Amino acid sequence: MRTRIIVVMICLLATSIAVARADRAEDTPLRMSFSLFPMQLGDWQGTQRPPMTEKVLAVLGLDDYLTRLYERNGAFADLYVGYWKSQKQGDTMHSPQNCLPGAGWEPVSQSLLTIPDPRDANAPPMSVNRFLIQKGAERQLVLYWYQGRGRIVGSEYWSKIYLVMDAARYNRTDAAIVRIVVPINGTSADAEAAGEKSAIAFVNELMPALSNFLPN
């Protein structure tokens, strides 16, 4: 209950800041369009997913997005990155937790996964959301996080807190959500571990390239 109260207070504060600064253009840095994102990431070869419908784009309020399926030696990684250059006008990031049940996927387990930052060996490790989901006999592993303004955040609560802080301090609310889905081939613990290893291997190739498309 206390956490919910804190989140409500943060949302109210964010709204107040947005109203107070609505007449100011945000200081959003220039970035490259995802249309230029490489199809080849290390040994991973990408295939373009079908574009989102206008109806879906209108609901999400995205300014740019990336949907690709990457493959390496029979292993697959489904990549989605949604980018918002501003969240002041009501366009906010949608948590995958809200989308998965609607698509028929049910969570089996949920945790935070800490992995080294592949961009800098001396940087603090990344903390990302780790979901094991299931639909019928199919199982998938989902990794996702919020990225923008120089931060990688797994916690949705902290993502909102940083949004308020950065809007007040830097006049910026640009951010992205990054989601990776890999299939789990089997029901054993070894199959789940293999899926996680594959997902992390893809993250190691993705992150250095992604830095060019999401401004710090």
C-alpha cells in the first residue's frame, strides 16, 4: 500500500511539472532513426517484422520503434524497442506486463536479472526484468528494461521517479523500452538456462549498437 501511495504521489508531481513547463520545448538530443539500425549484430542476422498498424501506433503514442527477429545458429531473439521523445503530453511507456496476458501468455516466474554492461567493463551492472511466460505448451523468456537519459532501469517505480527528476533538472522526458523474447526449447531447468544464456548473448551484441540510437 505504501509503495502505491508513493507512485501516486510521483505521478501527481510529474503532472504538475508537465503543466508548469508545458510552454517550454524539451531539450531532446538528436538521434538516429531506427530505420538505420543494423540488421547484423555480431553473428546475429535480423529479419524485419511487419509494421505496427496505425491503430496500435495511436494507442502507444510512439515516436519511433524497432521490431526485428534476429537469428544465430538456430537460436532466435525477438527484439522490440519503442521510443518516446517526450512523455509530457500523456504519451507514456506501456509495460509488457500489461500486454502479455492479453496475448494469452501467462507469467510463470518474475525476477530481476543483473548482468554486466557490455558497453563498458568498468560500468555498474545492468538490472533488467526477467519473465518466464507460458501459453499452452510453449514457453518463452522475456527480458526488458527502460532506457534513456543515460540510464538503464529495470524497476518501473524507479523509472517513474527518474522521469520526474530529469524533467525538473534537465527538461527531458525522452526514453525507450527495450524488450527481448527468446523461446525456451523444453521444460527442464537446463532448457531455461540455455534460453537465458542465449538472451544475454544477444544483449551483449545489442547494447553497443543501441547506444547510437538512444541519446544519453
